[in-house]
Amino acid sequence: MTSKLPPLSSLRVFEAAARHGSFTRASEELGMTQAAVSYQMKILEERVGTALFLRKPRQVSLTETGRRIAPVITEAFELLRSAFVMAEDSSQRLLSITAVTTFAASFLAERMGSFQIKHDDLAVRLDTSLPLVDFTREEFDVGIRSGGGSWDGLESHFLIPCDFTPLVNPELAESIGGIHQPSDLLKLPLVGISDPWWRSWFEAVGLPTDDLKCRQKSGMMLQLLEARAAEAGQGVAILTPAFFRDSLKRGTLMQPFDKLCRDEGYGYWLAYPKARRNVPKIKKFREWLLAEIKEFNVREEVIIQEMRDSGQLISL
């Protein structure tokens, strides 16, 4: 039968006492009383079946058995210390982010380089997924999600609202003589017709929603995919225009109307466990992201006003 190891607590005390040659100094290092150190040594010696220390006034010295096993135990604890140092170093040098796909592709991807330059001590791992990650079960530091921002045990910071409006390929719009009023949209295929944003926008501009019921229900679940379909001329998509400024600037998409609807109470949020709010790498990312969002929101206001002033948007 394999012999069981002595209690780790006793081995830890033995290693410290052997290294210092003193129960007193071992107790100081470990934050224990001398009585507790002596008790742990008694447990260990009873387990081994022989004395490991010779007790002398104001000092202790190792017995022959103690001298034989001390280097092995010290080496074992050094290996444990090294393992945890490596684990801690790896953990503190890697920032793991989980984000919804559209936010990751349309916002984070083009900005993460500036974060890495500013914090070159950190490596970044970015993962995309739809469901909210369980931080107690998966190895992520922070998450960016859409929703109401109230999640048990998580600290959350509002980033941007869920605004939406129809976007369309200009050539597709010209195929029906241009889009001049909301009803013109009904002459074209609608991408992601099952998205409740369509009904909300139609109602906001006074269009009947009966037409939506007659169309084939379809949806791609991701704004990014629906935007690509719209760019390819497959139909009109209902999207958050702030995420597709590059496409609007290139002219592969156009925003016909100035009417933006908002999914009230919902938006994009930065979230992480409350207990980890002061972890240095999380603080660095939070401060950087909130500063980027502030600049982004200011720029959005300027862009929208410029589009209104230039007549690019039809006012409803």
C-alpha cells in the first residue's frame, strides 16, 4: 500500500524551520505562534516515527533524518513556488476579452493596437461569442455584451446605445429610382426581417407593419453578417450605423433617413466580476476603453450633424 503524505501544513512548517534553523523565525515567516509551530512538528515527527529536530535552548538543529529530508522538501516547495509565480505572471500578462461579434469587429479590432502600444506589458486574447460568459467557469477577464447591463455579481459600464436605422447599398437603392420616403423601402428585400428592430422603426416612421408579416422570416443573428449582405445588394438591413462608418464613407452602404430608433434600456456594456474591479490589467483596459468610447461618441455627434448639414439624410 502506498504511504500517504504527511499534512502539507506540517511539511510547510518543517521546511521553514529547517531553512531558518529556528522555530521562532519560522513562526514569524508563516504568521503562526511558536506553540503552533511546535505542534505541527510534533504531528510530523509522530508521522515519520523519529525526531527531526534536536531542541536546544533558544535554537534547534536538524537530526540526521531531518538533514536527509530537508533538501528534498525545500526543493519541492521551491518547485511549488515557481509554479505559482509562473501562473501569476502568465495571468497578469494576459488580458482575455470576450465580446459580441459586431462590437469586436467594428470597434475593438481597429483600436486594440493603440491599447497594446500603450500597455506593451500585456498580451491580449479576444474571443467572440453571443451568450454571456460565466466568469466563474471560463477564463475571461472582461466581457462586452449587449443588454440591460444588470448582471448578478458583475460590475458594468455603459458604452454605447443600441441605435438602429435602415442601411442599403446605393446601387440597390437606385434600382428603384432612389429612396425618397420610408415606403420606398417596401419595394426592396429586407434583410433579417425577423429582427424586432424592423417593426420598431416602421412604427416610428408611421409605416404599416402588415407587410412584415407577409415576408419570409429570416435572420442572420449578427449585424456584421446582415451588413455584408446589404453591401452585396441583397437587401436593406436594419443596423447600428455607428458600427459601419467605414462602409458609409466608402459608399458601399448609405443611410437614407435621419430617423434613429433606440432600443431603450439596452446598449453595449463592459462587464467583469465586481471582486476583480481593482485587478491592474482590468483597470488599464477599463480606463482605456471608456476614454475611447468618450471620443467615439463625440465623433459620432459630429458625423451625424455633418451628414444632416450636407443633405445626405432625409429628415423625417
